[in-house]
Amino acid sequence: MWRVLGLVSLQTLFLAGGQVLLKLAMEKLGKFEWSWAYFKTVLTDWWLLACGISFAFATVLWFYILKKFPFSQAYPLTSLSFVFGMIAAWLVFGEAIPISRWIGLILVVGGCFLIMK
């Protein structure tokens, strides 16, 4: 049981990490334009490449998880990506997180532990 939690935690870390890298890339790219110059910038952006690699690792790990563990146990645990995403919003982007969201986060983690039982 703990193995699936560890693997899904790693998978959701890659997933949330990819989202953080995507946001960093989007902030850097500036205003969207329908031009070759803009898309050339997008296609050569290292942040987006790192984002894609992170998503690729998450996807391959998810393939393995789906093959080895019950879907009813593995899929709900992907809600841990909310935990990692909110922590990243706080630490990386300096966002102020209201207490109600922290309470919600605790409830999500509690739900994950109930799924593991």
C-alpha cells in the first residue's frame, strides 16, 4: 500500500513541477502573438523543454502505476498534486494562501490517507 503512495507522490511531484515550469515559461514569454517569431521563441524556450520533460516523466510513471495498482486506489491519490501545487504557489511564486485553503489541503491529505486504508 505504501508503495503506491510513494509512486503516486513522485508522479504528482513531476506533474506539479511541470505546471510550475509552465507558469515560469509563460511569465517569461510575454504577450501572445500569432507570429513566427513568437512561436520560434516558444519552441526554443528551455523552461518549456523542462516542463515537457517533467510531464513526460509523470506520464511514464503513471503508465507503470496504472499497470501495477488498482485504479480506485491510484487515481484518487493524484489529488496530492493539489498539495504540491499550493506549496509551490507559496514557495516559488510568493502567493498569499488564506487559511481556508490550508484547511482544504489538510482535508485532501486526510482523504488520501483514508483511501490508503
